[in-house]
Amino acid sequence: MTLIDTKNLQRAAHEFGEARGWGKYHSPKNLAMALSVEAAELVEIFQWKTEEESRGIMATDEREHVEQELADIAIYLSQLLNVLGVDLDAAVKAKMVVNAGKYPVPGGE
């Protein structure tokens, strides 16, 4: 399985928040809510777009907005992982094993 490494992102998100004294606000509840809000902001960009428009969004003036929302999502997710003590690399690898069992490659043995 391919190596997945999110440790640097988690460390950078933690250090950024700690340098600003935000740790006191980073409860699991608050971070989960913030993550949900940022995901909703990403969804809003695609709202009312056709399938074709949504596939071409990165070739429009919305590209930077999409990238910023994705970055916000990654930052909040990283901060939530830190607070909960979750090793995302291990969690993703374990989930991919579960998914491989549920959804085998068609025609694969």
C-alpha cells in the first residue's frame, strides 16, 4: 500500500494555532463544527452548477476560492486529528482495507 503522510500538515496546523493562543478554542466540538462550515463553503461554490461546469471549475476564476476552502478543510481536519489523538495515516490505511473488502476490484481475484 502507498505511504500516506499527513504528519507535517498536522504539525503545521497545530503550531499555527498554538502560536496564536487558539488551543483553548480547539475542542472536538468546535473543530468538528468549523470543519462542517468549511465543507459547506466548498459545497456552496458548486451549488447550482451543472455537472460539466463543476468539472471545469478549476479553469475559472473560482479556482483560488476552491483552493482556499480545501485548505481550510485540511487545516481544521488536521487540528481535529491532533485534539482527538487520531493517526490519520493509520485510520486511512485501515479504512481502505475495509473498503477493499466491501468493494473488490471488478474481475479481480
